[in-house]
Amino acid sequence: MDSTRYFDFSPIYALATPYGKSAIAVFRTSGEGTFDLINKIFSSKLKREDIKCPQIKYGYIRDNKTGEPVDEVVLSVFPKGHGYTKEEAVEISTHGSLAVIKKLSKLLENVGFRQAEGGEFSYRAYKTGTLTLPEAEAVLDIIESTSEKATSYALKTRMGFLDKRIEDVYEDIVNLSSLFELQLDYSEDEFDEDISFPEHEVDKIKRELKNLVNTYKVSNIVKGGINVILVGATNAGKSTLFNTLLKSNRSIVSDEKGTTRDYIKESIEINGVCINLYDTAGINSQARGVEKIGVSRTMELMNLADVIIHVIPLDDLINEKIDSIESFIPYNLANPDVPTITVLSKSDLTEEPYPVNITPLVESGAILYSSITKEGIGRIIDTLIKLFYEKINPSSGEVNDLLIGSTVYNAIKKAYSSIESILPSSPIEAITIAIKDALFSLGEVLGKENPSDEVLGALFGRFCVGK
């Protein structure tokens, strides 16, 4: 990002839709004097005195030198104080012809617009008070969201719910500050015998900030999805289950053992939740060469797992080719905190009553699955969704239904570190400094303090051109 141009508030333009042939292309323009520049190429005149609220205008874009029509367009016109940036702005909807896109880009520059930097429209919205920093990051999260859940959480943040939570904590810290200021009136070094350390208030703020820190961790799960690793012996049915969940023949399925030599990853959305599925090479102690490398990569993937689906072929279990889960997947013991879904594949090959040796597995929650009858696929999906929600909503009852971006998280983390340093044994001077630091960190997020240009540039520079 060219920071010199980024903070220059001259009129800007950008293609807001992807570059390529399409039904419609949309150009955004913004900045003081935008109406005057658009009037040089639009068939009708935009008169400020007549435009008191957003309006739609129909007409033609014309070459400002030859007067020749370029395209039939619709303008969304926003007077100052309206629209995304709250600057004078016009959005131009044209036909999505590459020739039109190229020509209009050239015309906009010819009449005085400069091409916007990435995120410059959102930066201007922030500077005019339309967006707070949490809301700005939420805009980016909405654009980049890959699941319904991520979009829903990001939209709540965009609507100001995160700002409200941070504002509440900020006010609590302000109240805490007043308590310590009262203490300073009595003593410089220690608490007066009539004034106790406000432990309850300090602990409450710590919990609130800690919850926000945890919300950031949840945000990454919601945005990136959970990693689900399919493991098991060769020819256990992992690839078949992988394809069934994807509803696509992505992985090779064969009666020949060891057809999956390396892991395959695909991301899917199930019930609004993003799930990253990994089909892996079958665990085989006799593997050699390329197959052995694949097994090694399967082991490495275990470190990324949020959930393990352990696929066990039911016919092998019944024929006692597998003694027990413990002996079959000792590698899973290195990840005791990762939940495992045990899937007994090829269930269509046996009928109830089940053999005695598999009864304990079924009673403990193992899921019978058949790629032929599709038995068990619903339970597998329901279990995955349940584990996802358990991961984002801990047993403490905390509700983490917002998205926090890295810029806001860094500020919250600093505030948490400052408040966490406050102890009954801390000198009053150290406590007041810690409180002041916490207020400044949260104040930057809430617009009560001015963030540095580096912080703003790092945030808005992550946006695409046109946003």
C-alpha cells in the first residue's frame, strides 16, 4: 500500500466487482468534488442543490473529449453525509464488458479521479465516523467469510455488538480508576484501613477481557473452520466416507490397498459450519517407499486435528484382525484432548445382533456406517456439528458469537495484560499506570484515542481495492 497516497483525500475510484466479463460491473467513486467530475462524463447533470438524499440516476457515460456514448449506466448517487464513506460519492453500474471496464477506468482517470488503494474506501468511512475499528475488521470478515456461521458472526460485529461489549469494559475500567484515585487522596503507597482493595471489580474486568481474548480464538475457528482428520488402516473406507461427506468423488476409491498415498484436503459447509476434511494415507506398519511417506504425513496431520474420525472396517473387527482401538491407534494417544469419532465402516456386511466383540464399541458411541445404505452418515454429521459448537462455546457458559480481528485483538490483549498486572500488593502508582494503559488500548479501538498510521495502514491495507 502506498501510504503517501492513502492519506490523500482527493477523489478516488475503483472497480468494486471482479475484473472479468459479467452481466454487471460496478465502479465506486468518492471524495470532495466527485459530482463535478462525474458531470464531465455523464449524460445528465448532478446538481448538489437537488440531491439531498441518495438517489438513482439513469443515463449514459460519454467520452469527455469526443462526446461519444460509452455505455448505458445506472448511477447510485450519495450526497455528503450519506453512503459508505459519508463523502460525496457515486457508484456506477455498467455492463460487465471488458472493453467498457477498460474504457471507463481510463475516462475516470482522465477527468481527475485517481485509483484507490486497497481499503481506502473503508479507511475514509472510518475517518468520517461511519466505521469503528471493530466494524471495519468485520467488513473484511464478511467479504472473506466462507460459511454461513462466519458471515452471521461477522455481521453482528459489523452492527456494533462488539463495540458495545468493549465500551462496557471500558466504562468498568473508568469506574475502577475512580476507586484508585480516591485511594490516592488518602495514601500514596498503601490502602487506607477504611478502604479495601476492590478485588471484585478487578476480577470482573479481568474476566470480561479474558472472555474477549477467548472470543478471538473462537473467531479463528469460525472463520477457518475445524480440521477433521480421517484416519484408519488401509482400505478401511476413509476415502469413501470422505467422498460421501463432500458429495463428490474427490478421492480415489479402490479395492486395492494404499491408493491414498498423500493427504487430500477439501473444505465444505455443513449446516452453516465450515469443516476442513482431510483424507489420509492408511496406517500400515508394512508400508514402504512413497506409501511410508504418506503414513508419516498422516501422523504429522494429527497435530492439526480438531476432530479425528477413526474409521475401522467392521469386517476386520468381527474377524478379530483388530484386537482393540487402543492397540490399533496408539498414535492417537499423543492427542488425548482431541475428540475422536469412531466409525465402524462397511456395516452393510453384517446384520444384527452384532457380534459380542463389537457391542462395547457400539454402546460407547461408535457409529455404524455404510457407503451403500448411507447408514450412519447423519449421525456423523450431527456429531461433527455438536463438536464444533462445543469448541466455540466452552462449558463455562460464555457466549462467543462475534468475530474479533487481529487489530482489535492486539488492543484487547494489551488491556488484559495491563489489568492482569494489578494485584493487592501492587503500588498505587503502578496500578494507576496499568489502568491508564488499559484505557488507552481500548480507547484506540473505540475511537477515543487516535491509533497510529501504522496500525491503520496495517488494517485497511488488508482490504481489496474497491472496499
